[in-house]
Amino acid sequence: MDFGTMRAKVHEDMYTSLQQFKRDVLLLCFNAMNAYPETSRHHKVAEDIGCHAVNVFEDLNVQHEILNLDSSSNKEHQSKKSHGRQKSASPKFMGT
């Protein structure tokens, strides 16, 4: 895997899930780390990108889970409201 291939896949809408994109990012890093010695700059950069990517994907998973929980609790709350007093729900964004 390489950045050029990933760019082409993005432009051609070949990624249908975040998991597919995540797999390619991590594969790119894995391949670069195996292709170059540990002392090389390329290996170190690939390792750094891989570490940052893992953190970003973990954050995305946590935010997705929180949003799903928030969405399900809003649905439960909405279903318990009486029909005469419905409020419009405003979106809640993480960190704002």
C-alpha cells in the first residue's frame, strides 16, 4: 500500500467504510516499517504516522459510540414526551 494508491481510492470512492481506510493506513505504515531499517528516517516517520493514526481512529470510535448513545437516549426521551409538547432537538457536538 502507498499514498498514491490510497489517494486514487479516495478519488474513485472505493472506500465504503472507515474500516477499509483504516486498514490501508495501517498497512501502509506496516509496509514502510518492514521495508526500511529501524534507524532510517522512513521507518521512524512510518512508525509516527502509525501511532498517530491509531490514536485518531480510537478517538473516532469513541466519538461514534458516544454519538450513538446520545442518539438512542434522545430517541427514548422523544418517545416518552407527550404529543402536545414536543421540542425541537438541537444537535450536540463533542468538545463545543
